[in-house]
Amino acid sequence: MVRPAGQGLRDRLKAAIPESLLIRDLGPAASRTLLFTFDDGPDRDVTPEVLARLQAHGIRGVFFVIGAHADAAPELLVESHRQGHVIGNHTYSHRAPDPWFGQYFKDVQRCQDTVRQHLNVTPRLFRPPKGHLSGTSLVVPRMLGLRTMNWSLNVRDWECESPADARRAAERLVREARGGNIVLLHDNRPLLLPLLDFALPRLVAAGFDLRAARGPAVS
């Protein structure tokens, strides 16, 4: 896959952000561990199917929820948490580009309040909409006691428009997975399901530990 123009520069800038502000991967100690993360849910059609597939393999991941979607389907938020997954903050309204600082703060805070209302749990991890990193998207979560988590493996599942696209993305996930990766996926995309059906058993068979949300990586 061709890297988008400017991606190399963005990667270098991202690498310059201190680890205290941005989690990029699980670190060298996680030699056979992958962390699956899911953005933009919960979705009434897709999220239950994702949860069933994760449960079948004993996988625990992080769901970065949009607060408005959590308000629309609070039972899925509760079920995700009940099954042992970590719930992260993906803002309430998923606005991009970043609104001004005060609006951004209120949007992140509102998502915190929403998750706390439904779960009596306060998120500790944050991912900005579309992964956009800026002074605002790095400082605001820190002010609210959140750690910003990026990713280190992106198979661009949101671009899949056919089962063939999903198969290619799944093959790339299996081919490129390395210990310590944080994997970016989206649980509001129906074609995520065949992707997981192909990739998960192969990653498990390859000896990867997919239970990272149980360990210190997300604490």
C-alpha cells in the first residue's frame, strides 16, 4: 500500500511527542502481545457481533466510544465493559478538525460524564477523533486525567467497501502484526466482521497474546 504524501513527516513528528503525552505501542516487553482497539462505536448492528468474536477467542481490547453513540446504545457500553473490555474516551461528538480549546475540553468532558453515568467507571484512555494530534488534543485529555493512546498498526479497515477489500485488510493485519502493536479498527463498519473472522484465528494460532487489556499496558 502506498503511503500518503506527508505521512513520513507526520510519523516523525508523532515520534517526537513525549511518551508521557502519547502511547504509541505496548513497548519492547510486549514481545508477543497485540492490543486491539475499536473506534467510533458502539453500533447496534456491528458491536454485538464484534463482542461475540472477541469473546470466542478470549480477547480483551479497548473500545474508544463516541459519547453520543454511547447515549444511543448504553446497553452495548455496559455489555462491552461486562465482558472485560476497557472503555476509552473518543469525545462526545467526534468533531474534526479540532474545535477551539474550550469546546474541545467540554466535548471530552461530556464523554467522560456519559461513560461515568452509564457504567460508574471513569475512562482513563483517550483517542482524538481520526487520531488527529495537536496541542489541544494532547493537552485537554491530560488536564482531565486521561492518557492519549495512538496506534502502531493501521490496516485502514474503514476504507473497505467489499468482502474482497476486507480480506486484503485482514491478510495485511496477519502479515504485518508484530509484538507490541496497538491495532486500530472500527466497530461501526460491517466489513470489520469478515476481517476479524479471517485474522483472529490466525493471530491466535501464531501465538500472539490478545488479552492486552488485562495487563499494565492500559492501566
